[in-house]
Amino acid sequence: MSKTPDSNRETEALRDAGAGMNTAGVKAWFVREVLPLETALMQYLHHNLGKSGDAADLRQDVYVRVCE
């Protein structure tokens, strides 16, 4: 019998808790939890993409997927 990592249980709990979240709740969560990490995300994207200029587009794609 294998032990389930705690992180999996936390992820499932968060997913289940957010299943009924309304649009206002998603917006508030996004502003509170995701936007403060934008600088780190952009640094990561610029580091890995170089100067191709795709970082801003990819950031928007990431945000869309996160909110979905």
C-alpha cells in the first residue's frame, strides 16, 4: 500500500472547494494570490524565452488557463 502525498490531498481539497466559486470569487482570488507573483513569472519567462517578445503573450495564456 502506498502513501498518498499530502500535497495531492491539498490539491484535491482546493479543487473541490473552488468548484462552486463564482466570478467575483475567482477575480478576488486571482488578485490576491496570482497577481503578486507576476514579477516572478515574467522573470522566469524572460529567462527561458530570451528576447523573443513572447513573454507577455505567454503570461496572458497562463492567466487564462489559471482562471479556467
